[in-house]
Amino acid sequence: MRNKLFLAFFIVIAIALVSNLIFERLILRDFEEYARGAREDQLYWVLASVEGSYTEDGWDEFLLKNSLHWAIMLGFDAEVRDSAGNTVLTSKEALQSLSPAMKRRMESLVHPDKPEGEFEEYPLYVGGNEIGSLLVRPLSREGLQQQKEAIFKKRGRTFLLTSFLIAGSGALFLSFVFSLFLTGPIRRLKRAAEAVAAGDLSVRVKTGSKDEIGKLTETFNHMVEALEREENLRRHLTSNIAHELRTPLTVIRANLEAVADGVESTEEGLKNITAEVDKLITLVDGIEDVTKAEASFFTPAEYVKVGIRSLIEGIAQSMRPIFRDKGLELTVLKEGDIEVVTDVDKLERILRNIISNSLRHTEKGGVWIDYGKGKKEFFIEIRDSGSGMSEEELSMIFKRFYKGKGSEGAGLGLSIVKELVDVMEGKIEVESAPGKGTVFRLTFPLKK
């Protein structure tokens, strides 16, 4: 990439060089056309002045000399001829008629004795009649116009060359800076990708900007984090599944052997085996739920606007029959609705799991749900009148396959809740004491 970047800047420099050369040619051509036009204007002025020195009686010598004096000062060697082709007056003759001081002044500006090139003839007209012709050619001038023109051309070339050197060196410097700025993060990403390919999933790349490279780095880090979580999930599930499956399978085997040996009746053995198979099915269902919860980490969240009371009341309506069968209440405390933007699917799964957990551990009273909204977050609080938990149990409830005293579940419900809350960038707090019930408080950031 660095070579391509340098090549791109060199192409820019080459284009700038060609553009400067073309620009130089255009400027010098325009300047030469301007200078040529200025000289033509001066020549036409001399022609008009010479024509103005002709009267009905012929040439006015005084006016004609003044006209040729102006021609000399403008850098022309001139000769006036009549219609018969005879010379009327020349610049040298007009110059001789000047005073010594004026003559020296005139010779300090031009060199009357150093004409350049051949004469060009221009006809002279008065009243539509040709009265003669004017022959002119440039004189060598003393350092004014020609030097100014030469200085302008030289300075123009110097300016274009300097601007090209500044632009070229600036482009080279920027190409070097950009190559470091752009290729540096990409090289770090390359090294990190090689480390991941070698099996190191703990590697992360520091995000230094918010541009496309920064977003690519964030995406890479998220990908590696996802891979690391997936790998940890695989290891944990493999270990935990092996442990959880061992006990039911051992019991099933023992019962089969007892039935085969006649130690236990077939009916009693089948009853025990069926109970253990139900445990296995519950375990498999729990593992499937954990897998779905983990999958939600890799799936982009779908945030929509929803009323909190409407959502909670919908869940409560579907679960109240189970509560009534057990003689318990399920009550939503607030009346007014609150609209928030959240991931409805994940939030519903969180609430159902917590409410189900409260139901399993509550024998009298019921479950009460409260909610509210602050400036930056909203909360949902689920309180039950169940058996409660000790401090030791509280520290373990979010671990996979942990089951409290008297629990008949797979020990996965609250670990799923914790996974989903983390995915939603929320927070879960639990307060409980033996015999005094449990309070789950969920807090989530407000989304726009």
C-alpha cells in the first residue's frame, strides 16, 4: 500500500509539472501578445502623428520632426517618404535638429545608430488620399522595455519553478506522512490478524481515530472479542455439559443394571429412568437457551420504541395463570406508560426468566414489578416474597449450572439473564436475605 501511495503522489507531482510547463507557455505567450499589441499601438500612434504633420501646403517640418522625435523615444527608427518615393525626413536627421542636452537625453534611452532588422513600410493617408509611406524598424533600447520584459519572463519562470518545487516537496512530505498515518494502523491490524490466526484471541488493536481505519479497528476488535467469547463458551459448555450429563447417565445405568439383576422392579426402575431423562431434556433446553443468549452477542441489536408498561403487562398476562395455580399474585405497580427505545426481544426474555425464577422460589405472597425513567437510563424492578438467598448464594447465582438449595432447574436461567443484560449494555443488581424475598433491579441506558 505504501508503494501505491507513493506512486499516486508521484503521478500528482508529474501532473503538476506538466501543468506548470503548460501554464508557463500560456503566460509567456499572452505576455508576448500583450507586448506586441503595445508596440502596435505605439506604431499606430506614430503613424497618426506623422499623418497629422501633413497640411494642404505639404509637410510641416516642425510637426514632422516632433513626430519622429516621439518615434525615437518609443524605440523606432523611422523614415518618411512622399508619394513619389523620395525621402522627406529620417530619424537621424530629426535627432540632429535637437539641442545637445536633448540629444544626449534621447541617446541615453535608445541607440539611434543601432537599428534592428529590416524596415517595414506603412502607407500614409490624409483625406483618403495616399500621401506617402512610413518605414519603421526597432531600435536597440537602453535597458528599459526589453529588460523589463526579460525580467518579467525570468521572474515568471522562477515563480513557476519555485511553486513546483514547493508543491512537489510538499507532496513528497505528505506522501511520507500519510503512508505512516495510513499504513501504520493497517500494519498493526495485520500483526494482530496473524496473532489471531496463530490462536491468540486475547490480542486487541488500539483505536486511535474515528475515521474509516478506526472503524475497521473497532470491527476487528469486536470480531476477536466475539471469537474469544465463542471459544470460552465452547470450553465452558463442553466441561459443564460433561459434568451435568454424568450424574443422570450414571443413575440411568445403575437403574438399568438393577432392573436387569432383579434387584429393583421394572416399574420402579422405569420411573427413575424417566425422571433422569426429564432432567436431561431440561438440561438440553437450558443449553439451547444459553446458546441463543450467546448468539445475541454476535447479532446486531434491533432497537425500537416501546411502552414499558405495555411490554410488562403483556408478559404478566401470559404468566398470571401459572401464578394463580400456585396461589400467588403477579402485579404491575405503576399505571402510567413510559416510552423507551430498546431491544424488545432481549428485554422480554430477561423479564420472563427473572419472573419464572421468582415463581419457583416463592410459596406465598407474589411478585411485584415497578419501573421508571431518569435522564440517561430507565429501570425495571422485580420484587418477590420468596425464600430469599444468603450472601454466599448471591455471589454464585449468575454462574452457569449453579443451582441453589431446593432448585429443580438446570442452573442456567440467571446466567442467561446476565448474558443478555451485558449485551444490552445494562446493569443488574440483586438484593436478598433468607426469608425476606429478593429484589432484581435492571438498569439500561436510554437510546435515541
